[in-house]
Amino acid sequence: MDDATLEREKLLAPSRIYVEPAAAELPRGRQVLDRFPGATVVEVDSHWRIPELHGDETNVRRWVRIKREALVVGIKKSLTARPNGRSADFIAPSTSNGCAMACAYCYVPRRKGYSNPITVFANIEQITGYLARHIARQGPKPEPNQCDPAAWVYDIGENSDCSVDALVSDNVADLIGLFAGHPTAKASFATKYVHRGLLDLAPRGRTRIRFSLMPERPAKLLDLRTSPIADRLRALDDFAAAGYEVHVNLSPVVVYDGWLADWTRLLQDLGDATNDATKAQLAAEVIMLTHNRGLHEVNLGWHPKAERVLWRPDLQETKRSEGGGVNVRYRAGHKRALLDELLDLIAVHAPYLRVRYAF
């Protein structure tokens, strides 16, 4: 068994693959099925409607097990690049959704209900073709913005973690290859997983990888099945040297007793882990925690310890999302003060770190 297979099986060893028949007929669908030859293949009408995976509250007890043992292969029907303007100029049509990791604060499970394992979309040629045409229509970027001074930035991992997706299929490699040939655009994705196989690709500066960081103490509680924070820090120089634009996501920022001291240590560790070349191109997004009432109830069924720091009615207020869900966030006036405290720490302990945006 090679190193890549061993790395993959730590997170993902599917015993059942649910597949739309049209997806199984495509080369990428066959690649996924061939990669996991021991799995039972179950045909489904739609990757959105699999009762034993989605919408069954009894699955809460099998939250992590489902993520490791189930995989879905489908067809991406709607191809759109949605304007964003915060982290990226556009949200690219996804090549997957769901995740094998189990971060306690993740909003992605709400999209299908409960555990939400990885769904891979097999029609990658349609997706990359659409993106190539969309990039061409934009032409050169007319003026700098907070996303990038010169390139149109496309987030390619809104509902998944591309580093983990790359263990399942070549979709991520195809996307990185696509953007490598487009001097007016960049791909961008956030990750909590160090997949060193990505170092063998040739991004040519056209893919921005954003390693998510939080202090080690909350990460051990909240970032389940992810790469340790120390491993993420050690990866920064290597990915920069391999031709990626390397940024960090300081997120989510969770408030608890001693949080500022923990962030001070993390910022010091970030400085110790990176060389001058990496620091010169490093930038950060700072994102305070947003939680969700429904996810809170789900988490109580499988990881109640996490809710002791995520669910803080004494500090939080409710806010209804665009989709109608009830989210909670730190109270507006208090949140600004908390955020300013962290930004002050960055100015002192990581003065080289440009903050692209913070909210």
C-alpha cells in the first residue's frame, strides 16, 4: 500500500459508494469507483436524495462513521459563478460538496442534513469548460480590490475541502491545471488538511491555498479529523516554494477564557514557522465564529463538549441567514471590540501579516 493510499484511508475508506448512473458512465466517475474497488456500489436517482445519508436525525450517532464509510458520485447540474467580493470575486461551480472531516462549527452539514459525506461531481469537463469561458469573458481585472490586486479570484471549495477532495479524484488537480494557464485569474480554497501530494502539481502562482489556523487548544476540541495545527504551520513554506500563493485563514475565532493568550502563542508560532519569502506574500482573512441553532442541536447528539465554547448565549445574538436559518454570532458591539483585540495582537506579533479582511 503506497503512502497516498495510507494517507487517504485515515480519513476515507468507503464501504458504500452511492452513484448516479450518468456519473458512473463518465471517466471521472469510473476513476472514483476504481479507486475504491472494495466498496459496494449503490445506484441512486439523485445525489441530493439519499434517505439513509441525508435528513435522518438518527444519523447523528454515526456522524463521523458516515463521513469515513460513505461516498457519493453525482452530476453537477447547475453551473454558475456567483459574485462574492469578500474572499473571492466569484464562487466557482463546485466539483464536490460535503467533507470527510468533522469540524464542529462547519455550516456544510446544514445543506443536506446531518453528516453530509463527500459528494464528487463527475462532469469535470463541463465544469472546467464553463470556468474557462467565464474567465475569458471577464478580461483583465480593471482595478484592485480586497480579493486581489490584479487577478479575478475564484473560490473553488465553498462547500468542501479541496485538499481532501484531491484524495478522492483528480478534480482538484484539473482545476489547478486550468487556472495555471489563465494569467488573469486565480483559484482559491481554504483547507484544514495538509495533502502533500498537491506539492507535485504545477500551480504557477495561480492557486491561492488558505490554511485555516486557530490555537491548538480549541483546535483539538473543534477541528476533528483535520491535520494538527503544527502540521499546517510546517506546510506553509513548502507550498509557497511549490508555486502556490499561500495565505492563512484565522478562523473561526472562538472566544473563551484565555483566548487572547492562545492566539498570541499561535501568532508567534506562525512567525517561527515561515521564512522571509513566505512572509512577503502572506495575507490573512480573520473570521469570527458564526454558529447555527440547528447545528447546535445536532452537535449535542455527538459532540456536546464542543458546544460549551461554540454556544454562548451570554455573548451571542441571533441573526437570521439569507436562507432562513437561525444563526448566532457575537453581539455586534462586543464583536467589534473582540475583533480589534485580535487585530492588535496581529500588529504586535505578526506585523508582516497583511489582513485582507476581518469580520
